[in-house]
Amino acid sequence: MRFVKGFGQFWYDFIIGDDWKIAAAVVAALAVTLVVVLAGVSAAGAAIAGGVLLLLFFVASVLIDVRS
């Protein structure tokens, strides 16, 4: 059981890390990109939209940290 707990803690620390807001931004950008792909937009357009969203979410999370 200790192995399972250690394995879970490793992946939590690896994915979430120090800032949960950045991890949430990545998940949100991937979800929106999936919706864009399922809507029928080309792969290149979806990749650009996903990249722009990821950048905007990352900037928003940094601004939240700077303000506090």
C-alpha cells in the first residue's frame, strides 16, 4: 500500500507541482481545444487556438499570483 501511496504522491507532485492554477490552465486549454476539434475546425486551427488559450490562461494565473 505504501508503494501505491508513493506512486500517487509522485504523480500529483509531478502534474500539479507548486502551482495548481497552471495545471488547471493546461486542463482547461486542452478541454477547449478538444471542443474546437470536435466542432470540425482544422487541426492547425485547433492547435493555434489551444496554444493561444494556454498562453492566456498562464498569464492569468501569473497575474493572480502577482496581485496577491
